[in-house]
Amino acid sequence: MDIAMTLFICTVFSYIAAEIQILINPVNLPENMLPGTQLSRAYDKDVAGRADAYHFLNKTKDFIIDASSGVITSTKVFNYETDPRRFLLIVDTGGLVRHVLTVNVIDVPEPPDCTADSRFSSGTATLEIDEDSPLFQPIYRVTATDEDSSNGDRLMYSIESQLSGPKKGANAFGVDSISGIVSLRGNDPLDFDAGYHVFQLALRATDTTGLFCQGTLIIKIRNINDEKPQFVPFLLNTINVTEKKPVGEIIARVKATDRDEDSSITYSFRTQQEMFGLDPLRGTITLLQPLNLDNPNNPKTYSLEIEARDNGNNTSTYMFTVFVENADDPIICDPSFSTAAGVSLSVPENVPPFAFIYIILAQDPDPGQEIEFLVLNSSVNTTDYFALDSYNGVISKTTEPVLDYEKNPKHFQIVVAVRNRGAVSLESCTGTITINIRNVNDESPILTYIPDAPINIDENLPVGTKLVKLTATDRDIGDSVRYEFLGTQKEFSVNEDSGEVKIAYPLDYEDATTPHSWVLYFRVYDNGRVHSTTGTLTVILQDVNDNIPQCTKDIYIIELPENIPVETLLVSLTCTDEDGTVPNNKISYHLIIDTFANETFTLMNNELKIGPAHLDYDNAIFAGMHFKYTLFVKVSDEGSPILSTIITIIIRVSRINELNPTGTTSAFTFNILENSPVDTLVGKIIFTDADWPFNNIKYTIAGGNLGSPPKFYIEPDTGMIKLLDSLDREIEAKYKIVVRITDLDNDALPDPLRQRTGTAQVTVNVLNINDESPVCNPPHLETQIYSSIKIPFIQLNCSDKDSPQEQLSYSIVGGNTNNQFTLWRPGVDPPSLTTTQNFQHDAFQGIQEPLTFQLLIEVTDELGGNKASQLSATTTVIVHVFPWTTTQPTSSTKTTATTITTSILMKISYYWSPDSWFPAVLTLTGVLFLLCLYAVAWCLFKDAPSTSRFFPHCHKHQQSLPTLTTNETGQIPRRHENFLTSDPEPKTKPYLLPGNHQ
């Protein structure tokens, strides 16, 4: 019958379970799917068509199920990175079986988001920097976010385009591909004065799937006044001023220029001047005092030093000399000599020596002063052919050389000055005498200019650069000269007409096919190549620092473990400079490093090593740097200007599991009550691991006394030990557990063999709870005694699993008529039953049937403990009492059958705690009671002579003694017995337990 019923129930349950169907289970729901998307459908043919047939047993706001159709839809847009990734929905149709629908949220790649800086994403992000801003200093950081970053997605930053204006083509900025920090990289220098006023950068953030976001950064360059004013010098750094110059007139004007835009210049004397004034804005110098040389205190020369200062406080100085010219009374000369073009003479080329040519007529109106005639200027070789008598002004032909029209100029001009002899003043009058010579054509070309010293030129000068201009003349009338190189010269060319020598081929000092010096042979010839002249020109090529150092690699990416020893060589840089001479090709290395890595790396010459500090992967700051160092090595030559290149070294550090998990102690002790429910927290073990990621440890129970089945389990990520099964202190009072603590993911590549562990010894003490009632064995006793017995006749056998014998109390709670039995307990063992000797022996004489007592004894644990938690049990003892007689009962005597019943005793204890006012009331009541007692004694003993002094008579007032009433039995009530009666024979019963009296 039972087997058939079981099969029937299983068949019904299987039938009901088969009726609920989920069309799609599990459901994979892509994130960002719009709300209302139909995910699946539940179907139960037994409830199909009902209005309220389907519902979720567990509450959820994210999904709904149509009550009538069973269609399951979503109510919101899910985010894989922030929402739970799995939902379990229990579909219920009112039957005995439910069905679980699993919904998995699927990740969908999402593009990065650059809208954290709205101006950047909209193309209006603008900042300004000075044109002298330092290299590699962060000026902007691209802020982009990617919701897929929690799944390992990373962003890479790049510059898509870089525009400059108004001058185009500059490439001055770069962006760190990892951090997105924009900085000045130095590929092209920032120079506002060169036309670089603004830059527009198109920056892009790209994730690993190729999705990106982009924005625009506009960088404006602020002009810095960094150029010094430059003076336009005077000829020979001198100016001449006549002593007759009027005071207040301008004698000169200084001028300085500044490359800086919108720069204004002010002028000032470096030292205080009394003779001259200076306009600070225009730079004009005016005369403040007369320059009269007749005054012996006035010098003939003045040295002036002027300072030019722009509005950026940049200064430069210029020093020049002012010469004061003497101004005497003018000498009177022949007007034809001193005016217009002067005197023109015609002299044949064969004029004889000492021949008279011309006499200059002049006189000094100043009395007593003699005049002299001086040649101020003359044409080429004029003084070789003609002589001027300084006393009388006569011009004559010299003896040598002979005049030759082809060799000498056609015309000779002599500028003669007439001045006072011995005076310091300049000439008073001047005149020009032109001597015309007639010519004969018979001369060859003559070189008039050719460099005496070698010409030094720098390499890389542009083709067409002019080196020198050769000059030659032909004294023949109407004849011209031409220039050409002797032999083939590809590096240089000479202009046939002008004689200009120029560079014709690019010159590279480092090119092995290019000589470093040349001796150029050239020829000058006249028309028809009748006459010619040759010469040489030496050219020396100078090395220029035009090659930056070149290295085998521009970027190094190194991966190394964090425990690599100090002084380990990381990389040996190999760089060369193609310049041909020292110091242009002498290179040096300089490590550019931040403060965090300052003590971690050392660059000696071209070798980068670890030290003096060790690598430390386990650092929160280093974690913010993505566990990598970015170092820059600047490789520079020693030429002028210094050229350099930057090498980037990226060092990625991998973590090494170096440290064992440690705890505050290796032994833990916890206490737990034996009646604690399952999943109660027993205690928590706290260990730490200093390897990164910090405290990433797992707790497992490795052994010990766990009980069977196991009583405890430990949460692997928190170290909290919780109760797995119910405890019973009476079975096991203490558990010893060994917990193993294992670190996780502390190596770059997980290696179970290298995991570090620690152990902890855990002691769990189970605290006792009174949950076991006393038990008597056997639960019922039956015995026979004679009425005259006076010793204990039977001992109880009771025990309690969670209470010792001394904490058990015993009392007779039923069947003890006239208190004829009591319990006798001399120690801690269970008591024995004995009589109180109240039997009337005569009453039993002649009685054949015994008297039977059925005693109910209560056993209570926790003696002296909390009464609310005490537990009790009862046992029944049946005692057959036979009267004392000499005749023993025969075996044929039939004993009345006794039915043994078990009584259940319910005992309610009430406890009372007085309020604070009760002691005061109790004290007052006690005082009143004493007064009443005294009044009663006064009434009783006031007339006794021996006590009259204690109870004086009161004549004014008398108080009647209250009468005592009796009850229906004629006895005084017990409330009066308390103080009017006493027990003349107090009954003391040693070893009697509480509760034995009725």
C-alpha cells in the first residue's frame, strides 16, 4: 500500500513538473538593449488562458512577466559594467513545481567617451603657453573614459594632425600614448617671432577594439620679450662736430632695432653728460654747451656710451667718439681752384721731369700766419707722377715714373687743401686739380683683387653662395676682361663677366668623395684672348655641427621582474655622430627622470643600470603609474649649436611573489554557544599580504577536528569562520582547526607552485546551554517495605548530560500523603527515599492487605542558576507498605494491580523586582509596626509592677486592645500566629531538600 502511494505521488509530481516550459533558457541579453525587449516565454498548459496565471516568485524590478501570456520582458537598459551579470527568475504558475529562468547580461564593446571636457570634444578647448616653455612639461591631459575598462580594455592616445600658424609646418608637440599628457617635445622650437603664434592639435583616444573618440586642442603661444636691441653703428664709430656748432642743435641720432613684436626702445647715457643731451624716445643727441676749442678746459674728443632698453628690460650698449673740429677764419683761395670742379689741365704723357704744371694762388687773411698746401686725396699713383710744393703751391712733374696712358689712368686728380701751417685746425679751402693724360694702347689685364689668405667656408652652404669676387683691369682703352677656371671644377663656378666665384655643388664634410680643401687656378683674359693673367685661390672646407646623434634604437621596451638585483645592466645605448671633427662628433648621455624613479636607475656613460634602490612593485604610487617607468635619455654632441636626440626607455616591472601572508597571531581562540544557529559567525581570522595586489589572499580549512559531518566552514575571501552544522557540547566541547592562508595572483603568471602560504591554529570552545532535561533510569521504581522501617530503602538513579550531580535538585511533588516520606541526600549523589516514621503501627495490625503509595518525584537541573532556563523531569516510585507482624505474607497473597502513570508537572516561577520607592515605604511600615507592637505590650504589661517603669500610665487617653478573631475551626489565623504563637518544638530536619513539605 505504501509503495503504491509513493509511486502515485511521484507520478503526479512528474506530471506537474513537465507542464511548465521556458521557451528560451538561459537567455543571453546584450547590454544597452532597449526596455521592453521580449526575452523568453513561460508556458503551462494547465493554466493557459487564465488572467493571472504567471508571476515571479522572487521580486524584481528589472523584469516583468505577463500574467496571462507568460511573455518575459526587460524593464530597463542594462549596463554590463555596473549591473549584475546574472539573474535567476523563479517562474510560478500556482502548482507544486517552479521553474528557474537564467538571464545572462552580455558585454557589448562601447566607444570611449571624450565629453568629460566639453570644450575639448566640441573643439573649443584653448590654452596659452609661453614661447620659452620647457620641454616635456605637461600642459594638458586628454580626459577620456571607457566603460569597458573594467574588462581589461585600455586606451591609447595619439595626435592625428598638428597645424601651426601663421607659419606652417611646425611639429612641436607630442602626446603620451598611455597617459594622454600633451607636452612640448622640441622637434621644432617655439619662436613667436618666427611666425609660430598658434597650434591646433587633433587628439584621439582609441581602445583595443579600434573604437575611438576625438577632440581638438588649440594652443596659443605667448610672445616673450627675449631679444636685445641692436644698434646701427656710425661709420668708424665716430662723428665730427665743428666747434662753431650752435647750442641746442642736433649733432647726431642713434638708432637701435628689436626683433620682438610691439617692442619699444628708450635711450639713455650710461654716465651723466654735461655737454650733450639725449632724447630717450627718438635717440637724438643735442648740444647743451659750446664746444669752443679756444677754452683750454674743453677737450677735442668725447667718448659717449649709450644704453638702449626695450620694454622687456633687455639692454645693449654702444660706444662712439665725438671729434670736435677747429674752425679758424677761412683762407682766401683762387675761385677757379676752390669752386665747382676746380682746375682742369691737359698734359701729354711724355711731359718731362720737373716740368711746371700749375700754381695754386691762396693767402691767409690772418696776420702772422703762414699757409701750407697739402694733398688730401688723389687718384691712383698721382703723387708718384706729380709733386706739390707745400710752400708755394707749385705742381710739377716728378722724375720717375714715366707717364704711360695704358698703365696709368687717363686722368689724375689732386685734391689740395690750403691751411695754416702748424695749426691744428682743418683746411680753410680745398680745390681739385684734374690732369688729363693722352693714352697709347699696349697693356695686359692686371688682377686688382685676389685673396691673399685661404677662404674658409662652412659645409652645407646653399648652391649659388658667393665666396669671393675677383677683380681685374685692362689699361687698354676699350678693352674688357673675362674670367675662367683652368681645368674642371664641379664644386665651384666663376662668372665670366663679373668674376664672382660661387658654390656649384652641395658640399658635405662627412662625404668621403668631397675634398676638404681646393687650390683653384683661374685665368683673366682680354678681348680676343690676346693678353691674359693667371692666379690661384685656396678654399678650405670647415666642418659644421649639422648631424644630430643617431642611435640604433629610439625606443626601448624592457620587461623585468621586481626582484632583479641592483647593478643589473638594463641596456647599453649605442649612438654615433656622423660629423667629421671633434667636438661636433663627441657625444654625451644624460638621464631625464622623475623624482619617483630618481633612486631606482643610474646612467653611467651609455649603460643604464638598476640602483642604488631596488625595484618595488608593491607600491600604490607605482600602481597608479601602471607599473612602468618611462625614462628619457638625452644624447647630445658638443658642437655649436649643441644637437641632441631623445631616447625613450619604457621599463615594465612584473610582480614577484616575495612575501608570505602574515597575521597578528598564529593562534586564534573563539567561543560559541552550542545552540547557535547555522551560519552564525564564530570568529574572523585576519592575515595580510604585502605583495601587490595587497591582501589578495584565500582562506581554507586544511585540517583539524571539524566533526562529522563538518561543523564549520570558512569564507575564502574574508577569513570569517561560520557554523555549518548544529553543535552539541555534550558530544564535543572543543574543536581544533588548522586554517591555511594562501596568497593569490601575486605573480605575473599564476604559478601554484610559487604561491606562498601561512597557517593559523584555531580553537573553538563550545559553550554550554541548558538544553538537556534530567533523565532517571529506570523512569519507574517499585518496592515493598514494612511499616517499621527507619532507614533509606531505595536510591534514585538520575543524571543530566549538561549538568553535574551537584546541580540537580530533587523534591516529592505528589502522592506523599501526610508527608510520610522524604528524600535523604548526604552528598552529591542522587538521594534515597526514606520514611518520616509517622506510621501508626497499631493501625496495621490485623490488616491483611498492604497500603500502597505512588510518589511523584521532580528532578530539576541548574541548581542555584537562572530559573528561567531550568529544565525538570519526573519519576514515579511505587511503595508497598506492609504492617509489621510475626506472620510473613504468603506467596499466595494477591496484590492489587497498580497502574503506573506518568505525571507532567508544569511549574511557573514569578519574579518580582521592587521599584525605588519600595524601600522607603518598607522602612516606614517597619517603624509603624514597632509602634503597634509597643502599644500591644503596653496594654498587656502596664499594670505589672516589675515592668511599670517601661510602660507608664496615660491618664488622659486610653486605647482598647484589638480583639483577635478565630476562624471557623476555632483556631487563630496564621497571620496572627506569626507573632502571638510559637512552635515549642521546632522541627529540624537535616539533609531535607527543598520542596519536601506540602
